Amino acid sequence: MKRALLTVWIAFLMLSVGFLLGFELKPNLGKIAYLPPLCSEPYIPTSTEWKSLHLTAEYNNEQGLTDKLIQTHFSCYPYPKWFQIILDLKCQPTWNHYLGNGVFDVSKEEVKSALMEGIKVIMNLIQGPMPNVTDDVVKMDIYMRGFPIATYEKRELVFKENLKFKE
């Protein structure tokens, strides 16, 4: 207790001496001298923006998503009319059916089933802190090892045209 009071007393003395010598404590308020005024104005993020930033920071790492897919990148951004998700994946070693450059050695339906299972996991992850972010407002860009393979929007998964599947 005495140590805490001593710390407060020293801080008070330092502020008092600074005030008497004419030093002013001015908050920076986020202004950055080398940036134009529009870029350095203070900004207070919305709750959804904070939650999106938190989700991106927490889940943007390599981790198992399902028994078939591993997530290698995750980021999300709230826009006024939709909620954008960027998702990069790779196959689990036990389900290694992606050959690279948009080529799969399994059927289109099997890939779709694996992706929909992964999308369900991602939606559950997002709806934990943001229950109003539903499939109706989500736009998801899906990549496999950096190669664009599909988009998910309004509950529909659409594959990119340049993909090849086993028939």
C-alpha cells in the first residue's frame, strides 16, 4: 500500500513541476504530421468494426477448420450493405485432393461438400460475437493455397470458371 501511494505521489510531483515550468500535456488525438488531414483525423470504430478486427487478429492463422480443410488465412471487413470475408485454405493431409492451380482430383460435388462444411464453421465463428451477421449479408472469397476457387454469397457457393474436377 505504501509503495502504491509513493508511486502516485511521485507522479503528482512530476506533473506539478511540469505544469509550473510551462509544459503542456496535449493529447495527439491520432493526428500524424506526415499524413494528409483526411488520413490523420481521429476516428472511433463501430462495435462491428472492433469485433471484425478482433476476429481477424484472433483467427488469421493456420488452423484446422474441418477434417478435410485447414484455414491458412482469415480476415473479415464490415461494409454498409454486406460483410466481407477472405478465406484461404489448404487440404488436410488425410484429404489431400487439391493438385494446385485450380485442379482437384475429386468430383465437384465432393469439393462443394467440403467447402460448405468449412463455411458453416466460419459462420458459427462469426455469429458468436455478431449474431446478426447471417448468410444473407456475407460475401466470402475462398482461395485454395492462394488460388481463387469460389465465392459464397446469399447462401450460394459459386465456383470460379477455370477449375478442373475429376469427372
